[in-house]
Amino acid sequence: MGTNEKSTRCSSRSSSPSVNVANHAFVHFYSAKNSQFQAPTKSDGTLGREEQFGYFVWPQVPLISCKSKHSYSSSPLSSVAIEVHSLADAALAGSDPNKIPLAISVLQRHWNPGKHGFCAWHMYEGNNDIYYDDNAHAANALITAYQATQNPVYLAQANEILTGLILPGWNKVDQNGVPWHTSDPSSRNACSTGSAAVAALRLSSLSNINTTELAQFGEKALNWLTITLQDPSDDLISDNIKYQPDGSSKVESTKWTYNTGFAIHGFTLLHQTTRNEYYLNKAIQLAKAATKKSGALYDHSILEPEKRMYADGSFFLHHLLDGFSILSNHALQSTLRSEIACVAAFGKKFMYDPTDGLYFRGSEPYSISQELTDKYNLEYGTNKSFEPNASERDDEGHLCKTLIGCAGWVRIGLMAEKIE
């Protein structure tokens, strides 16, 4: 959000390209009849025809590892939550805020009041399929929705998620990371710990409720993250640590952009609150690692390092760029803002589809079509083969757009427009 979390709307940006895409994506995916976000056909993150291809709050999808194109990991992604976040960002940039309560009403269908969190699919009695990380994403979306509307109900629910679900989960494992799923405390993940820390620090700056508790949690969680999961060989954040019944543990060293992004964002927020230079320097260290073109976060199929693009899709990248955006107010301004602009330009050039005004979800044009593969090879002097990605296609093999993909690129585009 930048230095001041108490942001206000800017009516002058209502015609921005990214606001237009946000509005178009809402019309494309929102069903007033079914009170849900849904796709035209069965695709990643949706249920079947009997549920009108409705989106999970967190779809289970195959994700291609940055380190190996043949390594996959199943992870829940916050389709509905990130859509709420993108609409709130668009409202702060001048879009109509009246879409926000409609989107949040969809989110509320997943609310489990007894667990103080959102379920992966609509709430029903006995539904305990709840992920900590994506509830943290939902909390961040609700905080931004509050900033766009000043509706205190959104802030109150973000607080309930943090104090009623996430902090108890953190305390159950002796404050050694935030687990991924409520049913499996053995896996402590960067995506849950980092996103929860960011939400807690943001909320503590906006509310007089539980301020000290939230701020202390944010600080401890970020310190745990870097002590436990920061790789000293490249300064990036690894994915998770898995604890075994015999007391042993193993770090899963895969590097995703959003894990380092949460750490950058969180340490910058800590610096803003405490004025402790250590936290600013930690954010700078992480950002330098994340912008090292020879590092694990980049697509190395582009041979010239200075031209390389991140290997992750928009659904992870927007969290990294959140960190860049806020840190750029304090340090590395030229480098970080240039990176934001370059990612947004890449997305517009390769991942935006002018035939329907929406975005594909990833950042690999050579996974979309032969035409885009040829365009990519011509641009970068590469010799990539067309490698179809099933996540960019529906169950019948046709190219499609996804809610989380469009929402991620909208957020990236809005960040780039803000610094123009």
C-alpha cells in the first residue's frame, strides 16, 4: 500500500487500463444469480457443472517449480480473496467501490464462524477444510477493502481471522511458524507465516484493538521466517519446514516469489513502526536477493540476464511487487520501481489477451500458444519450444482465463500505474 496504510481513494485514476481490466474481469466472472465467482467452463480452481463451475476460495492447482519445470506442488490459492483485494485496490485508484461488498458477500459464503476463518468451499456443517495462509490473504484483502470503503466491519473480520484463527494456530506450535492447513501442524510454511505477519502489522497500524499483540506477533513471525527459512546461500526465503514425529525436520528449499515478497513487505512495515534500521536493512537484503537476475526466482530461458522475467505467475508475483512497492518508499527506489514497471509491461505484452480484454494467469508465453512462443523467441533471441500448460486451459483443452490470474495482473498493473 505504500508508507501510509490509511490510504484514500483517488478519483483521477478511474479510466486507468488496470481499473478497466478489473471491472471487465468482475463482469466476466461474477454471477449475481448464483452469488459466486464462476468460470464459463471447468478449469483450474473450479468445481463441476453441478456447482456452475464456481471458484474455490483456494483452488488446488499444479504449480511448476521455479527450479524445475518437471517439479510440481499442490497449493491452495486465494482466487476469491485476491479478487476482493484487486477490486479494493482498483477502488483506491478511482474505480466504483460498490463492487467490493458484492465480492465480499461471495467470500462470506465460505465463512466458518466457529473456526473464525474461511473454508476452501462454501460453509456447511462439519466443513473444516481451512488453510492458514489463505485466511491471511483474506485478512489482507479485507484490510484493503476497509481502506477503500472505511467500512469497519471489514477491519473487524480481519481482526477475528488473526486473533481467532491464526494466532491460536501459531501458539499451538509454540510460535514456531504458522502451519499451512489447520489439520497438519507439522508443515510450517513461509506463505502462511509471512502473509499473516503482513496482515497483523497492517491491522495494528489501523486499529486500536489488539495492537500490541498483533505487532508482537508480526515481529516474532518475521524473525522466525528469516532464522528458519532464509537460505544463506542466496538470501531468498525457502518454502517450508516439515517437522517429523521423531523431532527431526527438513526444509523444502523451493523458492517462490511471494515468500520473499511477504518478508520484504513485513520487514518494511516493521521499520516504519519501530524505526529500527535492522529491519530496513533486512528488507533491503531480501529485495537485492529477489532482484538478482542470476537467482532462482527468474526464468533462465532468457540468456541475457538483464532482460529476464520472473518465473512465477501473476498469482504469486503481485505479493513480491507489494513488497517492492512499499520498500521503494525508503530504499532502492529506482531498482524496485523499474522492476514493477518491467513486470507489468511484460504482462501487458505477452499475457494480456486483446480478444477478450483479460489476462492469462502465468508469465510464460511459451506455455500459451505457438504464436506467443514465436513472439517470445523473437523478442529475447531464445529457442523455446511450445510447452502447453494445463493450468491455462479448461478441462476440454481450450485456452481460458482464471479469476486469480486476472486479479493478480490487475494488482500488478495498478502498482505500475501508481509509480508512473
